[in-house]
Amino acid sequence: MARHNAHNERIKREYLIFLKEAKRLSDPSVDNAAAALHRFEASNGFKDFRQFHRQQAVAFKRRLTEEKNERTGKPLSKATVHSVLAALKAFVQWLAGRPGFKSRINYSDAEYFNLTDKETREARTHTERSVPTLGQIKHVLGVMPAITEIERRNHALIAFTLLTGARDGAIVSLKLKHIDLVEGRIMQDAREVRTKFSKSFPTYFFPVGNDVCQIVQAWVDFLRAEKLWSNDDPLFPATKVSQGNNQQFRASGLARKHWSTASPIRDIFRKAFEHAGLPYFHPHSFRDTLTQLGEQICRTPEEFKAWSQNVGHEKVMTTFASYGAVATTRQAVIIRRLSNPVEPDIPSEELVEKIRQIVARQPSD
């Protein structure tokens, strides 16, 4: 049975380069597109793309909706099905404009990968994400051991993520020179730090408590004063691995180099939350925690705009849309409180005007 098609491989390679270099999609997004294409080929017996017919799309769509998740044994989620079909639809639209395919494939053929309106709505329905509370994170910090070099690093890593809301991809590439304890900020310089969309911006420490800030400060002081590390050394170094007496590899301190990926950070978070008797929350969820905190303590549109910029967003609406979902428990508190309104700190007319001015200053899409 065929496991690949040489002609298809050349076309796929050209398409994936198009996604990465022309559409500027991230590596994970390109990988997802490649996986969707392989899934379609395997289901279709690796037929040549030049033989594509809309009935193949219809048949694949039916098989996909009947497919089971290998891990759970349940049908694939509507979100997964929608994602795979959307990737194939985009590919066929691209294919229809390529030499050698224009006479074989119509742009309208891609529409046969569509789900029904009802199925699309189900796929786009977002369930409420679980977000750690500030109290839960501080509990984790309170019970974490911080004796050895590795334990101190792990302790400071979680405190730092809460203090700055930095993405794990950025954290693994930060150097000591990027943190300024006097100003209380980090400089996410895209020339050296793996920021999203290669964007440079400063992040000032969020008001999450002096205890959290002191953990990070003690860690930086340890690296500079005791380890005698310099500005170009990593803020959170990788683990040094050596061979023990029993010929087994073991952790033996800190290596003077960066982690190559963010996977070790997620592993540290998982173990820390398990040790604290709490469900695992990934590093990115701390950004939701900080956004919810900002929604509670920011009193003016200008303050929330500054809060939004501090997490690296140019537009306030990005913060609201991506991280600003109100938990149902908090929703109940807010609605009940509105039954007994209090006078706002700013007259309503002035508040409306401030919102109008901030929205007007937002860059257009």
C-alpha cells in the first residue's frame, strides 16, 4: 500500500514554504497544515493531487466526522474537524491557481470541505478555560523547595512568570541584561529574545506582591554575586547533566547556557502544581490570571491600556478577546454588584470620552 506520492510531496513542500514565507505562519501552524494534508492523503490512498475531485472532499469529510480519537476513543471534536477541513480548503484554493492545476481544479471545489453552519458554530464555541487564581499560584510558591540551585531556579521561574506574564518561549531566551531590578522591568528585545511576532517591548513588574518580586530579586542576586555570571548569561539556565558513579546520568546543577526549547519550563510547572496538590496550569495561563487581575484593579481605560501594553499587546481589544473572558463565578459577582451601583471615580461623560480617545489612537488593522 502506498505511503507517499512523490509528486504530491513536491507540491506540499512548495505550499508549506508559501505558508511560512509568504503568509508568515508560525512553525506550529505550518506543522498543523502539513498534518492535515497527510491525513487527507492517507485517507485518499495517496492519490495524485492532480486527480482531485470534489467527491474526494465529501468522502473525506464524512470519514473525518466518523473518526475516533485514538487516546479517548470518542469522536473527534468539532474544533479538530473544523481545523483540519479549513487547512485543506485553504490548500485546494491555493492549488487551483497553480500551473498544471488550473484546468483540473476550480476554486469552488474547495467549498466542499465546509461544515454546516451549525457544525461551524459548535466548532467555534469556546469552553471556559481554567485559570489559576493568584492565591493558588502563591500557594505553589509557598510550598516549593528552594534549597539547591535547581530548586531555586524553578522557584524563581514560576515567580518570574507571574511577575511579568512573559511567554515561555521568551523566558528561555532571556539574558541577565534584560532584567532591570531598579526600574522593575524586563526588556523583551526581539533581536535576542524570542518574542511573538518578533516585537520588542518593555514589561514592568505587575503588582502581584513584594514577596513574588523578592524571589526574583534573590535569584538575580544569586546569579550575579554568587555564580559571578555576566549580562550575556541566561536568566534561567538549563540543567547541567553529568554521569554519576553508577554510570547513570543525573542533574548536577546549572549549565551556563539557555534551554533550547520551552518544554523544560512546562515540566517544571507541572511538577510544581502536582507537588502543591493542585491541577496543572501551563505557563501561558498566568497571562489569563494577570488579565483578570487587571480587569479588577484598573480604574480607568488608560490604566487598562497600560496593563494591556505590559503583556505585549498593541490593542486593548486583543487583551479582552484573547485573555479577558470573565469566569462565570466572577460574572455572578459583577452582575449582583451592579444591582447596587456606586458612583464611578470618573464622571460618566469623561469616562466615555477617554474610551473614545484611546480607541481612536489604536492602529487600524
